[in-house]
Amino acid sequence: MTCATVSAVAIVPEDPETAHRMPAEMATETLLDLVASARALEDAIIKDRGPADVARIRETAMGQAEAYLDLTMQAATHVRALKP
């Protein structure tokens, strides 16, 4: 799973033309992790694993959602910087 705080890591891109690729790819991976967490959440509820397990998975998913949005914004910021 992608760390929910991954967007807090500042990486200075070598090439402004391709700077958007890394955060865009990480956003895609984070979105896939979020989908996996949603499935795990459903499974925990269906199998009645208890509120503590459900809360833990939900907290992870919320962090992933926030990281996805942060990474998407970071990629868009890099793309915007390319505009003349």
C-alpha cells in the first residue's frame, strides 16, 4: 500500500517537461490501493470483523484518498507550469 503521506515528500524534478509523470503514476497506484482498501472494508463488514477493524481500514482508505488528491494536484501543477 502507498503511504498516505507520500505527497508530503518533495522531489525536485530533473526535467520540467516530464515532472508530472512521477506524481501522476503515484496517484494511479494510490487509487488502486484505495480500491483494494474499499474491498477490504466491504469484506470486514460482511464477515463481521468488528468495529475496530472496520475503523482501521477506513482510516487507511481516507489517507489514501487524501494522498491521491494531493498527488493529482501535484501532477496538474507541473502540467500547468508548462503552459506558455
